Amino acid sequence: MYSRANLAFEDPAAPRFLFLDKKGSVALGIGGYLKAVGMYDFKGAVDNNGFYTDMIPVPFNPGQSERFGATANHSTIFLKLVTSPTKLGRMIVYFQTDFSGDNGNYGLRLKLAYVSVGHVTLGKARSTFADGPAMAPTVDDQGPSGQVTAKNMMVQYVTSDFKGFSAAISAELPSASYTLGDNAQSIAQRFPDIPAYVQYAWSGGESHVRVSGLLRELSYRDLKSASNHFATGWGVQLSTVAGIAGGLKFFGHYTYGKGIGYYVNDLSGEGYDLIPDAESPGKLKAPATVGLTAGLQYNFSDSFFISGSYSRAQLYDATTAGQSAYRYGQYIAANAFYNVWGDLRIGLEYLHGTRKNVDGQSGHANRVEAMLQYSF
């Protein structure tokens, strides 16, 4: 119930309220947090409460140089049920929601929903290709441009820990978006995404290094030849969170692949999983993609820490997506978090973002934001 294994900074802590069945063999926890964030953009603005660097106006728009905003829509409620060990292993059932809706409206949204029995997990969970503990801590719920944060429907198998080593593999429901041009058509996906990782952990699981891989077969229709095709996508990732000395630790990842735009924050849903192939009308290709994040965190005490991080997402050979297509985005974050007392946390953050297009034009944005979060 209280484990934070494989959780990211944004994931809620253990539930405040706990109920037991009559036999004492099943526990149900109810928890969550209220998160209110106020923000101000200057010298370039992002017209969204999330700091999406791909949304920075290019070229600079004087009419969008400043912006004030506030939101509480990433507040969350979750339920977690844990049983005593069974012949197949302990069973965990987890539901998490937030209040994000379309067009800035507040509406209950399912974020995670899965059941784990022993080594097997089934449902909507963080992708096996994403490394939660290695993600940057931010007030901003969108997170760094190059970070891998995808959540998918899946069936996953995780091995037991053996002298610090563990591994996992899963079949996940694919989600993809294409830039089609005039001679291709998007069709239903026909093959699951297959991510896997091998990890070595030390210091009681507080530090680890992980190598991950991803295989995708992306479906589309070539209108010129009137035939359906697969384009193979793949990715590799090296990620880590590691204590250095005292309260100082390093976190980050480097991700490279082709056709993996959906998995990279800035590129997800923007049409960059497949783009037109200039050499063959009707054919789509998987462009090369890089995502990286690197940062340091220093804990002054159990209640107060600061962190700084740099992230970059880059798309290569994307001229067929248009001159205004994304080339790269940069995301720089500096923040501090303090637990005032108990479960009341405050945070202060500065963000700087850059977007550069294929044609060489670029735009910038800056944001300061403050957070009040109460967990229960």
C-alpha cells in the first residue's frame, strides 16, 4: 500500500484513509491531492496551462508575449486495493482520476486503471518504455519536452528482483498520429507496441539504471498503390536516477528511435510518428527522434529540496512535414518544493522554453509559477 516503486514525482503518495475487510485480508485506500497552480508568462507565452514548448509561437508573436493563468485541474483522487498474498501473488487494483477536460473545462477523467496479480499487470498504466522515478520533478504537469511519459492499455510481465536485477516486457495498445500528405491514409492499428526493459537497482531501490527497448509496427494505406502497409518504428532508452553524495542525486534519460513521436512529450499527437517519404509518393516513413532529460536534485531535508533540469526533443529529416514543422524544442526548469507541515506542500518554479522549426525560425517563452498542494 505504501510502496513508491516505479512511481514518478507527480504520482500521489500513500492514501490517508484505509479500510479493512472483516477478515483483515483486503485493504482499500482512498487518497489524492488538491493541486492549485498560478502562472505568469513573459517575453513569450504558451497559450495553455501546461508548458508545451511545441505550442510556442514561431516566429515571435507580439500579441502573445505575456499571459496570466491558473488551474486546479490536475488535482487527483485515487483508490487502491491490496490483498494478502495468494497462490498467484498479491493482488493490487488501482484507479486514478484527475479533473482535466476539453477546452480548459473541468471534468473527471480516467488517468490510470489497472489490476496486478503477482508479476502480471493488466489495464491502463504507465508504459513499460517510461521510467517514472527518473523523470524530472516539476510544478508543470506537462513536463519536459523530451521526457517519455506515455500511459497505455497493456498487459505487462515484471520479473522478481534478483540481486538488484529485474526486467519487464509488455504488449501495449498503440496510439499514433501521422502527417499524411495527399497520397496516404491513416488506418486502424493492427499490431501492439512491444516495450521491454532490464534494470539494475542499488541503495535499497533508491538508485537504478535501466535500458529499455521499443518495437512498433505502424499501419497506413498507400493511396497511390491502393495497398496497406506497415512502417517499422523502434526506440532505445538509457535512464537512471542515482544518488551522488549526501542529499544530491542525478536523474535523466537519453532516448533515440524512429517512429516514436507518440512517446515523447513534445511530439505526442502532433503527426510525427510517420511523415511522407519524399522519394516515394504514397509511402510514409518513420522519422528519427531524440528525447533527453538531465538534471540534479538536492535534498536539504526530508521537507525541502531544489532541482534543475534540461530537456530536449528533436525531430530529424522532417522537411516533408512542411517548413513550419517542428525541428526541436528545449525545456529548462528550476524549482523548489517545501512541505510546510504534514501533507501541505508548496512549490515555486521557473521555466524557459524554445521551439525551432524546419525553416530555421524559432520562438521563446518564459514562465514563473507557484503551487499549493494538499495530499490526503
